[in-house]
Amino acid sequence: MGQHVDRVVAPAALGRAVLLGRAAVTLTAGAAGLRLVADPRPLLAALALVAVTTAAGLAVLSRHPHVAGHPVPVLAADTAAVLGVLALDGGGVTYSCCAVGASALAGALAGMWALLPAAAHTALGYTVAAAVLPTGADPRLAGFVLAFPIACVLAAAGAAVATAALRRYMELSVRVVASAQRTAAASERARLARELHDSVTKTLRGVSFAALALPQSLRRHPDLAEQLAGTVSRGAEAAAQEARELVDGLRLDTPDGDFAGIVEEICRRWSQAHGIPVRLAAAPVDPPVAVRYELCRILQEALQNVARHASARQVGVAVRGVPGRLELRVHDDGRGFGLPADLAQLRAARHFGLIGMYERAATVNGSLHVASSPGRGTTVEVTVPA
């Protein structure tokens, strides 16, 4: 269906443009010649015919663009109108403009096949020119009149080339948009997969291991089975909580909203939930959608780490833009910890929150720096390209 629409949209659009252009040129030229004829009534009738046929053609191509895929009836009707103008005008400039416009319309609707009707219009034009030129006419006028019919062939070829170029441009635009949509969908799927892997999946894996050991322990070690059952229950509750936090995180950032306002809302909710005041200094910056999402998730994770481990009395959050980059800084006055030398030690110590923050910063070409020591609090600073 999409290919069919693409095939007819370009010819229909250029066909409408040709009809409008031909009507404008023909009516202007005809109006200018009204004072040059003794009886203006035939010329007025020809101009009225042009106006009516133009309106009809525009209506058909606008409401039923699929007719551009079957151009023969349209071109036959248009040729009949041109012959009617010839009969009324007697081969004047009005007819010449209509003939050239008819050839251009054929080029828009039929492509290079339009050279056949354009050749017919050219032959008829030469016949009319020979009939209307008086004997002994000025050679310059005769040359102009006799050269004019060849414009039919040129108009047909030009319109055919323009239609082909427009069709290629539209097809390329559709492919670009489709590719962008596929890329965005793939990126979104990868992001959701990362979110699930970083939170719910790990918890559910632990619940699964405990559930597998439960039947055998129930028969041989009732006390252990009771502990495993508690583990399953707590794990399921933790997974549900992580899922809720994930959904809340996905819904929190609205791409068209104010980023500073989003950061303030994250801090306000966290402060209300944990009773720890947050000092916020957020500059009016507007990072790209992917960057602002990852920064929001890093901020949430950093605040959750404060609530879980820091025993802090106060937290400071700052967002600022500096030339070439954007910085997010989270500092607490908690008990701090000894920072390992590399990520492998963090993973061994099961500090998955810090690992996740490092990975999130890397996905948006940013960097994350953590500074902490026992008794001196912790600072998390993220820097991303502006």
C-alpha cells in the first residue's frame, strides 16, 4: 500500500502545480489580449473554459490522487479542453499556452511516454501557426510563432524529469524516516532491556535459585526451607518494588518538560520518602532526551545509595552547564566508604549501583567520577558532552 501511494503522490502533486501554473499564465496572457481583438467574446469563452477545466482537474487530483496512476483518461479530457480552446481562440496565444501546459501535465502524469502526446501537440501547433501567419509576415514574428510549438516537447520532458526527481526524493525521505524509527525502536528496546537486567532480572534470578532449592529442603531441612521461603517472599517483594521504581523512572522524565523541574521533582520525592533534606542548585539547561534520561536515572540511583548506605544528614545536588559539557553533582555528608581501585572490585563487593551509574554515563559518551572516604561522605559527579 505504501509503495502505491508513493507512486502516485508525486505525479498528482506536480500535476496540480502544472494546472495552476498553466491557468495563471493563460489567463494573464488572455486578459492582456482582450484589448487587441475586435470581438472579445470568443477569447472570454476560451478563458472561461480554461478556468473551468483547471478547477475540475484540481478537484480530481486532490480528492482522487490515485487517478494519476491511470493518466490516459485525464490526458484525453485535457486534450479535448485544449482543442476547445483552439476552436474558440482560433490559434492565438491562449491556445499556445494551453498546449504547452497540456504537454507538461502529460509529462507529470505519464513520464517520458508524454513525448508522444507532446509531439502531437507540437505538430498541431505547427499546423495552426502556418494557418494563422499572414502572407508576408515579419520574419522575426514568423520565427517566434514557428518556434513556439517545440516548447511542448520541452515542457513534457522537463515535467517528466521533475516528477522522477520528486518521486526519488520522497522515497528517500520515507526510507530515512523509517530507518530513524527503527533505530529509535531498537534503542528503546535496548534501554528497557538494560533497565530490566540492572534491576528486576537480578532479583528474580535470586528468587528462582531459592525456589529451586525449596522442595528438597522442605523434606530434609525444614528450618532451611523456612528460611528459603522467606527469601523467596522478600525477593518477590523486592522485584515488585524494583519494577515499580523502574516504571516510575520511565514515566518521570517528560522530554518536553523543564529538566531543572524534573531534577527538583526527583529530589523532592526522595527527600519526602527518606526524611533527608536536599539542597538543590539546578541551572536552566536542556540536554538531549537520551542524556537527560540517563542523568535522571543516575541521580535516582545516587540518592538511593545515600538512603541505603550513607546515614547522611543532608544531600547537595547541583546541575550546571559549562562550555562544552553538562555536569551533575551529588554530595552527601554521610559515613563514606573506601573506594576500590577498579570496577572489578566493585562487582566483587556487590556494589552494582555504582557499576550501573558508570555504564549509564558511558552510554551517553559521558564519564562518572566517585570520590569517597570513611567519615567524609561521598561525591558522585557525572560529566556529559553538551
